[in-house]
Amino acid sequence: VKKYEIVRTILGERWNTAPHYTIKSAFAPTNIALCKYWGKRDEELNLPLTSSLSISLGSKGTTTELKISGKSDDEIYLNGGLMQNDSPFCQNLLEFLNLFRYEQTPRFIIHTNSNVPIAAGLASSASGFASIVLALDGLYDWQLSQDELSILARLGSGSACRSMWQGFVHWHAGIRSDGMDSHGESLRARWPEFCIGLLIFSESEKAIPSRVAMQRTITTSALYQAWPSKVSRDLAAIKQAIGNKDFQLLGKAAESNATTMHATMLSAWPPIIYSVPETLVAMQRIWELRNEGLQIYFTQDAGPNLKLLFLQRDIDNVLANFPSIEIIQPFAID
Ligand code: 2P0
């Protein structure tokens, strides 16, 4: 109900108008947090307890096409395959789309295509919701601002609000209870040498959804009280590092932010561990390589896989140690 009110507030007079086009498609990149979002102050509106900072993955993301259909029901295709409307994927998507619907709204044929390595456990929901919002904005010709689009994407999934921009994005937690000040902001900095390596150990689904894990951490971990101040420090360090192109400072703050987030989960009850044994072996190897002088760091989200952070000059060295990684250069033009 609260979500619906936000949609109506943002759309204003545009609410309840007919689509301007019959078909529209839009792309949004997925993003990886260098300073994590972990904990909500509002469960329904996906309002975070702290700010966070991410990097978008360039051409890796989701394209969603919305086409007006004459049929009585929506049809959803994921990477070309027709999905059952009662599947969790469709339920999630339709619940979100229904926030924007009223009586006269037509049904849609929805094609959502993701080039994100699904095995990497990369949050395809972030790029998914961001691309739906962009496609709706195009279809109805709403011409909403990027901040408004970011807020709407956040209603689908918190981290989706950061997928409205490329490059580094700062998601401001905001203080308002309606969340109108909780959206992304592009840092507009470029760092062409910046590389991310996806190190994949497991393709299986998350054991515990991050929504559940966040909630359990807040309510049961004695360490969670240290998290907000840790985020403030890491966020400041990462912004400074981006401004000065200080890769060591960025890597240290990002890695330490991730390990601290996972420490709060380990201390929750029942404990939450997303790592598998291979995750720990890789961490040890990364620390060893760092001791040998290689500037390589990692970050880890709500899954066992690691995202390696390094600079272009070290690609060969990193590949020699982690031959299986997929390398993404977020600022490369392709
Ligand atoms: C992040 N994660 O900052 C953190 C780090 C996972 C670990 O945002 O409940 O899918 O939809 O707001 O955005 C994943 O959580 O959660 C996430 P909801 P979301 O990237």
C-alpha cells in the first residue's frame, strides 16, 4: 500500500494515462556494491539503514521490452523462454508491474533478457527492476528524472536504485519516512583501468534470501551496532579513493567492508554463512598474492562467489592465478 502511494506521488498527473507507444525496450546495468547495503529501516519501501556505494557493470545487465498485448493475461519471456505466470520470478515481476497498473492498463508481453552471468549470483534483480522502470518510462513517455526512476526501481529491489547509472553510484540512505530522499547519485568519475573479476564457485541458488538474512542480522547480531559507523568510514574512504584514483585505499575499504558485513551475519542467530570452502581458499590466496605485492582485493555479496578488484596493468598476473575468472571493465567502451 505504501509502495503504491509512492508511485502515485511520483507519477502525479501522469498517473492513469494511456501508454504513448505500443512497444518500448530499455537496458540497465547490474551493479556490485563496494560499500554494502545491509539492513533496512523500512521493509516495504526498501529503505536502507545506511548509505552504500556501487559500481555498475557497463554492458552487463538486463534489457526489458514491454509490448502492449491484446490478450487477457501478461506473457513473460525470460531469455527467450516463456515463463509460468505463477512462478516466483513472474510473481515478483508482476507484483512490481501491478504497482503501475489501473483498470484501463493493457496486458503486456514482456521480454526480459539478461547477459549477466547468472551463475555468478550477480544480482540480476537490480538490473531487472531498473530496466523495467526505464521501459515503463519510455512506453508511457513519463519523462521522469533519474532520481525519480531510481526511487521507483528501489521499490522493486533496494540495490536496483543504483542501477539507474553507469560508473560509481552513491545510494543516499535518506531520512524521510516516505523514502523520497533515498535514491542513487552518480559520482560521474571515470576509472578506465578499473577491473572486476568474477570468481565463481557455485551456481546454486542462495540458501537464504538477502532480505531474510538482513533482517535476521539486525535482530540477532550483537555486531550489527558497529555496522553503520563502519559504513560511514568506508564510504568516505572509497569516495576519497575514487577522487584520487587511490586503488589501494579503495581495495582495502571495499574488502574490509565486505568481510565486516559477513562477520555480522556469522554472528547472527541462527548463523548465516554464504561462503563455501573454496571461497576461503581463494581469500587466503588473495591475501598471499597481496603480500607478494600484487594489488588485488575482493568483495563478496549474499553468495559464495567472489568479485576480484584489480587494475588493468595486473590482468595477466591475476589471470595466471585465477584462470577461470570472467573480467569486466566497467568503463570500457564497447
Ligand atoms: C548490496 N546486497 O549492497 C548488498 C550486499 C547483497 C549483499 O543489495 O531486499 O536484492 O530487494 O532490497 O537489493 C542484495 O539485496 O535486497 C543486496 P532487497 P537486494 O549489493
